[in-house]
Amino acid sequence: MNEKKNILICPLEWGLGHAGRMVPLAKRLQQLNHNIIFGSGEEHLNFFRNEVPGASYIYFPGFRISYSKVLPQYFIILFKSPVLFYHILLEHFRLKKIIRDSSIDIVISDSRIGLWNSGIKTVFITHQMRIQFPKPFGFLEFIGIQIIRSVIKKYSYCFIPDLSGDLNVSGRLSHGFRLPENVRYVGILSRFCGQNTDYSSGSEKCTVILSGPEPQRSILKQKLIKILILPGKPVIMLEGKPGMTYESYRIKNIEFCNHLSEIDTIKLLKESETIITRSGYTTIMELISLGLTALLIPTPGQTEQEYLAKSLSEKRWFKSIAQKDLNENIQIPLKRAIIPSGIMEESAKLLEIALAELLEQ
């Protein structure tokens, strides 16, 4: 029997995706009788309060980045790298105090680079062992892999939320090259796993999932409003802005919701005829866990999302379109996906194996 542990979970705060995939991990650790403590900014803490009852919360915000309307994301990150490096050092030293004050036994960091500590077990979670550079800079991929390896070496383990074989979601982002010895695949992480998903579609409703940093979230929202604001076609836009209460408003045939509960989100997605979303990795995992497909619109300049949209559309699991090509003639796929069975069962096995190793005395 493993001793009850205090486990601190800290997601990157570039949108809700990193927080969303921590929910199933946190709930499983709760089921194993461990104390879960979330460390993040207030928006993400509100999300966790709704999704993971019984946890504790520490205000421990990470570095947040905004997008440009013109420049690609990688230029913004490069330009702000000195500030990012400063925040990495700052949160590394702040973590030491949190570990001491809250008697933390294990730290799980989803893509927050500075949250390692030599005194306890630490886990780094990422689905990008290889950074997807734009074509003119593809020669830098090797350097990116080495940088990620140097980060992972500081941690006890690295968990990749994907399957290990040919049947996988992340593709070349985390496959096709030798991985460090402390890397473990933990399967698809979806907060919708284990929920009752016995809902049927009976309407022409279209659901739009908005996500990611500004200004690109609002740019996509306005583009889709112009296209979808048609009489007789009900549309729900989930704005991905969790708060302590659920709020909604309507413009003609479009209903806007700041956030929905886990069960209500599942019900909405399962009952919708079509789904439109960014190609964020967590959103893709959640749709796969429900056996659904969608029209993927990658965030412009975010090479990882552009790669995932292209890769998964080539597999015929999803369809994709560039944001600049959006118009009133877009073809939105019906929500049923051609996704191989057995993915979620294999994922559950991989997660149990990785957690058993992590929780060993």
C-alpha cells in the first residue's frame, strides 16, 4: 500500500488545454487516496474548482504569452525569450518555498519548464519531444530535441499523453526517434473518460469550441460569427472562460456560453451534428475519447497545431482548414469519426503502469 502523498499539479497557462488534460490525472490520483494541490493562476484555479472537487489550491501563476495578429507564434516566443527565461528561474525558486510550506511529495508540471526539484520526485508532461519548426527552419529541429532532452533530464520522469506504437495522435512530435530513459507514454488523457456518453444526436446544432490566447481567439470568433449567423441553424459557442458561475447570451441563432460543466459539455458534443474547434492537442484527445470528429482550424503561426491538423486530416480522423480560408462555403464534417477502437483501453493501461512506478516508495 502506497503512503498517502501530497501531489502538486501545475499546468502551463497558454489556454485551458494543459489544465484540461490534468483533470483525469488528478482524479485518478484522488481515487488512489492521494492529496491533490493545484498551483496556477486564478482562471485555471476556477477551472479546477469546477472540475476536481476536493482538491486544494495555491495561487502560483506561470508565464502567459499573447499572440500577434501578424507575426507567427515562434517569432513572439523568440522575442520574449529573455522574459520567459526570467519566469522559469523565478518559478523554480518559488517552487522550493511551496514544497517546504505545503509538504509536497511529488510535483507534476505540464510544460512549465522550471518546476523540477532534486529533493523530491518531479514529472514533466509534454506531447512535444520534437518542436515543429516552420520549413525554412527545419534544420533547427535537432537543436530543439536536445534542448527538450536537457529539460527532461532534470525531472524524475517525463509523461507523454499518447500511445507508444504506430497508432498514435502526436505523430512525429513524439515518435520516430530515440527517447530518454525516463520517458513514459501514459495514453490519451481526457477528462471525459469514464463518463456516461450515451447521448444521441437529434438536431442540426453546430458546436464551436473557442480556445487559445488572444487576439487569435477573438479573430476566429468574429470570422465564425459572420459565417454561422444564419437563420434556422442553431449554433453554440463555448468560449472557454471558466468562472464560478455559468453565463450565456444570444445573438440571433448563436448562443454563447462562457463555460459548461464536464457532463453538460459531453452532452452538448454528443448531441451536436457538427463541431468546429482549434487543433489543440487536449481538445483532440477529448474528441477522440468520445469517438467524435471535427473541423480543425489551427491557430495561425502555431506550427504544432498546423502539423496536428494536417496529420490527423491525412489519417481521415478529422478535417482541417486554414483560418485565412474560412468562408461561407466551408464543409463541416459530421461528428462521427473513423477512429480505430481500443485506443482508450490501451491508454488506461499505460496510465496505470506509469502511476504505479511514480508512486513507488
